[in-house]
Amino acid sequence: MRDLMAMKEWTVRAARLMVGIPDYQTYVTHRQETHPDQPVMTYEEFFVERQNARYAVGKGRFRGCC
């Protein structure tokens, strides 16, 4: 059962990365371990920041999907 849950978690994580949805928990763990003195974005802040970075919003060159 534990192996099945781990497989499900990795499958969901891989699927999200394939479609461009970054993993919030990986970000939180990284920030806590590497930058413990700096604040961690909320999920909403993280999602917006990643979307803006992916599509170059704010740099005057929206890439979009096509």
C-alpha cells in the first residue's frame, strides 16, 4: 500500500511538471532548508510567480503557448 501511495505521489508530481504546474512542497522544503531566514511565499503567491516567470509576463513579451 505504501509503495502504491508513493507511486501515485510521483505520478501526480511528474504530470504537474509536464503541464507546467510547479511543485509547491518542493519549493517550501528548499526554502526552509536553504534559506531559513527568508520568508516563504503562500501557495497563491508561488503559483502566480511561477506562471509569470513561465510566460514572461511583465517583461513585455508574453510567450503564450503558440
